[in-house]
Amino acid sequence: MPYIRNLPHEAVLPLAELVSAQPGQIVSRTLAQNPAVSLTLFAFAEGEEISTHDSAGDAMVQVLEGVGRFTVGGTDHLVRAGEVLVMPARIPHAVYAEEAFKMLLTVVFPPQS
């Protein structure tokens, strides 16, 4: 079984085109999920949000298209296409679509004891 799924292997792909925003929705596509790492593509319609939560691992967002607002530990960050933001483990964070946007979320989890 491949570790990275939902994508053909050994193919060059336009990452941002692999997920599409739908009006009033957040669409996601899981690419990898295991105890060490999670990779998920997201497409947010304008005005959609994920409320405040935290993660056991460090989360890095790479915005592929558009602009997202990420609130991390009470501080707002506007992240634009081509930019990344790391949200540290256990720090509350939220996501808001200032405009329709797409991102790749990578979460790296701590080793399990």
C-alpha cells in the first residue's frame, strides 16, 4: 500500500488543481495520514472558516492560491499564495478564508512512546 494516496505516483501534477472550492464549503483531500505525518489539500470558499483548535503536532500551511487568515495563539497572519506558516503544536489556531483559497497542510506529529 502506498504511503501517499489519492494521487498517481510518478506523475507531475498541478497541485492546486487537485481540489476545488465549492460555494459555502471547505473541501479537503487527504494525501497521507499515519502516526508520523498528515498531508491534506484544502480548498476554502470565501468566508469559510475552521474554528479555534490545536494539534498534537507542528502544522505547516502552504498557501497555493488566494489568501487565508490564520490566527495562531491570538495573533493574525495573512498568508498568500507561495507563502508558508508554521503553527506550533498545542498552540490554538483557527483559519478564515479572506477570499477563496487553497492550501496544503502538513502536520508532523511527535514520536509515539
